[in-house]
Amino acid sequence: MITFTSFPAQLDDYDYGATRHPPEVEDDIRMDMDEDDLDTAGSRLTCPGDYITSSQAFMRGHGTYVENEEVLASVAGTVERVNKLVTVRAIRTRYNPEVGDLVVGRITEVQPRRWKVDANSRQDAVLMLSSVNLPGGVQRRKLESDELHMRNFFEEGDLLVAEVQAFFSDGAMSLHTRSLKYGKLRNGQLVSIPPILVRRLKSHFLVLPCGVDLILGLNGYIWVSKHVKESEQEGEEGFDAEAVYSNQNDDIDDATRAAISRVSNIISILAGHFVPLTDTVLLEAYEWVLDQDIAVKDLIQEDVGDALVTAVVGVQE
């Protein structure tokens, strides 16, 4: 006698998601997956040799190389994407200038009709005599007498804030200070951080409630100084040459000195923990320090810095 036995279908062993597609469709699906990964890679950190995406889907940029049709990172940094171009911005690198950037620099040399400026770039920047405001505030041709008195405007060691105007044929950037916001810096302290931590903002001139002015240079140089009113900076006739090009600091009271030191220490702590600087982050960090009633000298302690970064990053998240 012949008997038949029926077995139930093994539905659990069948994977409905593993659908096979033609090769060209598989490539499109892989490209879509890479795009989704890069869209959320705003703060993605990579190490040399890490896989970023497929070379068939994207073009490689600075800080990357192609191997076996894969785009790999050649430096340690953050992944950035512009349309189909993928680059890796190195964590520790020199400043790469762009036209219109606000930079803080130091005069290193006085040459005929120009100054050399250290702007934390691969080579010194150039500030031409024709690109500065002269006493009187009038726009005129620069004379030989102006060239003879160049050290009355800027000399070696002076700090200044300027804007990137153009580039020379050798790649050096040309600066200008033809604005009342730009010029020589006084009454403050310079803090140096990696340029990658300075984000582009609508305005890089910040005024904190504690009576401290901040100039966030995109080249990683940050100037922390006493607050100066616009009327005092411009003068009665719109341009006070003695105030703009003076080498003497104003009298600063103890409270303002403490505020400048406190803000400088906060910036150094955030930079040491690789926290990008914005106006919101700096305000929250300063308010936290005041709420905790922490002395200026105690900010340099490691446990206090860790607590500050934890509080600021936790608020941001």
C-alpha cells in the first residue's frame, strides 16, 4: 500500500528581501545606499585607509584616493560632500584660504609698498599699501611719503584683522583692511586653534554679555579683547588714525581682564576636546562657568574641562 505524506512549506527559510536584480540595477541600488550614508556624514570622522564610498558613484577629491573601485581616505579628518564630489578635510592642517574669508594675522616683515602677514597658511599673506586706510580716510593714490611712513601704520609683531581679497600667481593671498571693522588689534589676547574648528558664520565679530569682543578668524586665530563701542572706534570724523594705528593699549579693569582670560581658557578647552566653535557654544560654555562659580585659574584643570565639555555637548545634543 502506498501512502503520501505532506510537509508544510518552510516559509521562514525564504528571504523575501534578498531579491536578485540585474547588474546595472545592483549598481544603482549601491549608489543610493552610498548617498544615504554620505548625507548623514556631516561629522563623520575617518582614518587613513577607511572606506568612504564607491568610485562609480562619486568623484574623489582632496584627502582621498581610489583603490579597487573604492574611494578611501588618505588622511584623518571629516568627510565633506558637494554634489558628487567627496573630500576629506584633515584635522591637523594649514589654513586653506578663500576669497572673502576673515582672517587674523601677525605682521612678520615690512617690504617696499607691502607687508608680509603670518595667517597660519602655507605661505605668508601680502597686505599691499594700496589696500589699507590712510590717515584722513580719503581714497587717494599712495605717495612716496606714505611708503616712508609704513611703520607708522603696521610694524613687525603687530596683530591685525583683514579680509582675503584675491590670490597672486604663486598662491599667496592678498589681504585688505579698507573697512572700519578691520585694522590693527589692541586690548586683547590671541588664541590659536585648528582652523577646522572655526565654522563659517553670518558674522565673525561677536560681542559677549560679559563685555568681551571676539573675532573668529577662519584661519584658526581668535582674538579676545575688551569691548569697544563703534563710536569710539570710528572717532568723531569717521576715521581716527591715532586710535586705529596706535600701539598703546587702553586701561583695562580687573573684571574685564578676568573675563578675557576666562573666555580664552574656555576656547582652549573646547578646542582641546575638538568641539567646533560657534556663538551659541561659546555663550552656553560661559554661562555654565558662571553658574558653577569656577575661578579662572581652575579652568585649566582636566576634570573641570571635561565637565565643561560634557555640559556643552549634552545641551547641543
